[in-house]
Amino acid sequence: MMFLDPDSEESLVNQIVSGISLAIKEHRLKSGSKLPSIRKFAQTHKVSHFTAVEAYDRLVALGHLTPVRNAGFYVRSNPGNPRPDPVPEPHEEDTEFDFDAHLLLQKVFQPMGMELRPGIGLLPEQWTDHDGLQRGLRTLARNEPGSFSGYGQAKGSPRLRAKLAEKLADTRISAHPEQIMLTSGGSHALDLVTRYLVQRGDSVLVDEPGYHNLFLNLRLQGAKLLGVPRTLDGFDLEVLEALIIQHRPKVFFTNTRLHCPTGTSLSLAVAHRVLQLAEKYDFLIVENDIYADLDTTGQQALAGMDQLSRVIYIGSFSKTIAPALRVGFVAAHQELIDELVPLKLVSGLTTSELTEELALTVLLQGRHRKHVKQLQSNLADAHETVARLLEGVGMELFVKPHAGMFLWARHPLIEDSTALATKARDEKILLAPGQLFMPNAQIVPWMRFNVAHSLDERIYRLLEREIERL
């Protein structure tokens, strides 16, 4: 066990990197030896998951460790050599399965043998607007075959931005096309806004639980994350104001509608109070509203109540058209958008005008509105079925939203949902333990279920069997 001094001026990450590097140099860690998993290291040394992840990643970058997919981290035979050692595929009995946000991201894009994935954040492929995409591609190929050979405009397709301005106006958000910047999906929008607003050492408010990918991004920026507990109608307002008074954050990142992972939405009273606090204590709000089109209630966004004064609004087409499209957007006051554009250009030049025009073509099809209505109906049916199945094995639901993609559930006898998720791996089932969605990565009993991927009876047989063993 390594001694770490939390009161030292040297960061915990640097202490871990120095300690492991020294152990390798002094041959206390032999070539080819396996390090503890990230989760075990964090638990043993009482550090956060994020600290352990950053330290291990830095040791890999320095050439001291070799990561082996689905197996863990090993000491290189030639530490410091940037060329990786050839490592044999691990035996099944040696395989470790750490649950952290990195793993969840990998499992989304690389299923790696998982047959069922109720824990992921995507809709099934057959639920996307596949027909709309095909029709859109044919339309573009027929009508504008030679129009997409350049980089496009810095803010993105003017025609799509104009359409988005109309779409936002329908939801009572007033935005001129010049107040809208297109991005490569919602995550890209969050990344640009994060890098623009957040500097190392800044205190930022986030949902607790909340979006794991955002937490990783903010940690990389050196931010101090302040978790605001989610409640059935939005937030614990007393905790929120106490955090604001104590830490004076500059920004609050929040998913206001059909929240990931709890499925909750802000009540009108809570929304008004949040905007009052932002005005009183002078901070910005980044409203991640990527599930807006799945909402059947017509709830007004914070951006509509604030009219983009203190609210920066983020949206995406990943849920209603397809994630492969990679088209999202940021809407904000003109000055902020103009300052975001150079950051977008530096980080990746322009976004794809081809995919932007494809998104526009799909939106202009009359059938897309029918697709969204059908998607809402499919999700409502899945919510009803999955809620019944979860409750049937003794799970408690945080809320029943009847819309959106997620249910947040726990069992009264389960304290560590991460342990249950690890057992599910042997059944080739990917669960999403609540630890992934906590800003400080603490273990909790809650789990996120994507209702569209949670209709298979094998999931509930697993849950029932593991619960019976408690």
C-alpha cells in the first residue's frame, strides 16, 4: 500500500504517479506484474475514481504501464519505452471488469461481447429514423451532388441554423440564427462550452447524479465539482443555495428535462428559483436539453424562461434522428457565440456541412414528425413494461416519468450496485451502476436502466437470482 498525503502541496495524482514510478524503478514492481484495478486502487488508498484513472492514464502516457483491454494494467518490460509490449489475450478467470465512466464509454462504442446492454445511453438502431436518413441521403445525392466539397461555414449550415431558430421559437426560446452554432453532437457542444468557461481550480455545480462524460471533461479541465442532489421535482434547493454561498461557482451544468440518469424534470417553481439564484449570485447555467424532443408535456426550458440571458442552451439530434449523424448545437447570446466560434475552429475547424444538410433534409420531411411521435409512444410503452418488471423483482423506482429513456432504480437489500454489475458481466449483460453517475464516484445502490434496452427477460432473471442470494 502506498502512503498518500492529502494535505501535501503535491496533488494526489502526482503522488500516485511518483510512487508507482519509483516502485517500478526499484524493481518492487516487476516487469509484467499486474497493478490493482482502478476501483480497487481507489478503494484501498481512499481516493476518488477520477484520481486513480488520471494517475493510471498518466503512467501509460509515460510508458510505465501497458493497458490490456478488459484485463487491466501491467508494468512494461521496458518502462519508459513508448512502444507497447506485446501482451497476450487474458484468460477469462484473470479478467477484471472495472466500472467507471471510461468503461461505459468503451462499451457504448465497442460492445466487447455484451449481449444485452440495459446500461447504455443509446436507443436501439431500429428505433432511430433510419428511413428518414435513407430518404435524406437520396435527396442530397439527387439535388446537390457537388455542393459539399468545402469546409462549410464557421457556425455551421445557415439553413439548418435558420430551421433551428424556428424550432426553438416553437418552444418559446427566441434565438436568431447568428445566436446558434452547430457542433458535432451534444458532447462536442458541452466540451466547447466547458473549455470556454472553466479554468483549473474553478468551482462548478453539476447534477448529482449526472452525466458521466461531462464529469470526465470537467475533471480534465481541473474543475472542482459540486454535486447538487436531484429530487423528484428537480433539485434540493437548500443544498443548492448553500453550495453557491460557500463556493461561489461560476457555472451550473444541468440536464433539466428527462434527466440522465433519474428521468426527472424541473418543476416550474424549481426552475424559477434556479434562475433567481443565478441572477442573485451571478453565475451562468449550461442547460443540456438533448432529450427535449422526447418530452410529451411541453415543459418550458430554462432558456425559454431566461431568453438566453444567463442560460447557454445545448441540443442534439442523436436521440430523434440517429447518433451517427453527429449534429448538435449551442444557442446563447450573440457575444458568447462569437467567442465560441474561434475555439471550435481551433479544435476541429468547421463541422460537416454534409451531415448538417442531411439533418435539415430529414427535419423537412413530413414523416419525421410522425417518427418522433412513434418514438415517444415506443418509449412510453417501454417505460410501463420495464417499471413493472423492475418492481416485480423488488426494485424501487426513483420516479416514473413515462417518457424519455431512463429509469433510476435500486433494491433495498443492495448497497453496492457496482458489485451487482460486475456479476452481470458473467451473463454478458452490461448494467450501469450508480457510481458512474456520481460526481465523486462513490458507490451507491442505484442503477440506470435504459428502458429501450431493458425488455429482455434475461435481465430480470439475473436480478431475481442475485437478489435471492442476499
